[in-house]
Amino acid sequence: MGGVLRAEPVWVETITGLRMDRFAKLVKVVKERGGNGPGGGRPWCLPLSDRVLLVAVYCRTNLTMRQLAPLFGISPATVCRVIRRLRPLPALERAPRPVVDTERLWGVDGTLIPVRDRKAGASSRKYRFSANVRVVIDADTRLVVAAARPAPGSKADAHVWRESGLPALAAGTTVIADGAYLGTGLIVPHRKRAGRPLPRGQEEDDAEHRRVRARVEHTFARMKNWKVLRDYRQKGDGPHHAVQAVAAVHNLAMPR
């Protein structure tokens, strides 16, 4: 059975938002990380570019294996194997430890991703089982610098930040966050006291703080256009791999 979707410009640009040259870069990264397997055995029924597109369609639409199979002209079992094989590979490259640079400005925030794995998530304030995902972006370029492994959605933001490993990565860099990160050493808004308005200088500082921190929220909004982050069905490390892959594609799609 012939499939409908192939790694052609019309489908790549519509589904991933990437130009063909940047999609080719993504395919190259997946290949260098072992996307074609160790060699030997039966060859894949789809070329690597089509398999990368299949994973992108899965992340963008969150369709089931049975729904994806006729789109690519393969069986649901093959779709499952392709996703399991390639899902961890198009991941965000870990940023090198930055030099001390107080002029560099990063922003951090978290978001909840609904999951169905009771081991990966917890019942959160939105009354759904969800995982708490922490993302750091560069405020100037709006690129994702790092994404921590998801934590249960019931954990407080400051607690997740301390356990995420991101504080070591952000050492020597100015990082802003919202009021939930009070006591973590990050730059947070001034606290308002009941019946006591903030001085004018602090109000101006908070307005600038909100303007910059909104870029993290905009990043989450773009990432959640990939519907796999709105209801993740699989178990294990799947949510972590999905966040890493979406962050990597987000960075490739950003104008340079």
C-alpha cells in the first residue's frame, strides 16, 4: 500500500515549519546519532528522511499508530518501531557550561504536560495527571537553551528547579523567573505587601521583568502547537524525549 506523506517540501514545511535545508540538518543529526541502526538485518521500508517526518507528524498531531500507518503506507507495528527507534534522537543538544557572563540573560519557567503514566506524573492543581517540565531560553535569541527531565506535576516550581540540574548550567548567567522561584537565587519580581503599593522604581523593574519573562511563555505556546505535549499517552521516558525533540525543532524553525 502506497503512502500519502513523503519528505517533500510541501509536507515538511507544512507539518514541521522547517525549510528543507533545516529539515535536512535535522535528518543529518538523527543519522549521526544512529538513526539507521547498527547495520545488518532487514532494511527499513522507509528512507530515513521519511521516518524523521513520521516522528514529526506524530509529535505535531498526536495521532495513534493505527492512524499514522496508512498515511505512510506501512503497518502500525512498523510505525511503532520507527517512533521507538527515532524518538530519542532528534533531541536538543545540551548547551555547554557558559562562562561567567552577567550580561547574558536567560529566562526559566515551567509548564504542565498531561500524561497517562502514573509513575511519570501526579495529580496537579488542574486535577489531571501531569508532568512538570522546566525550560530555559535565551531572552535575546528566544532559543531553548535546555529542558530538564519532567518531574511529577504536584511538585513546586522552586523544588523542581533545584533538582533539575539546571542551576549548574546557569551558573554565571543572569536568570529571571516568576515569584514561584523565591529563594532560589534567580531574579524574581518584587513582592507586593497588602495595602502597600510598590515604589515607582520597583514598578518599572517589574514591568520590564514581565516583558522579558513573557518570552518564555511565548516559547511554551509555540512548543505546544505540537499536540504530543498536550496529552502524552506512552510510558517511560517518552515525555522527556518529546520535549527534547520539540525544543530542537523549535530552535531550527526560529529565524536566524
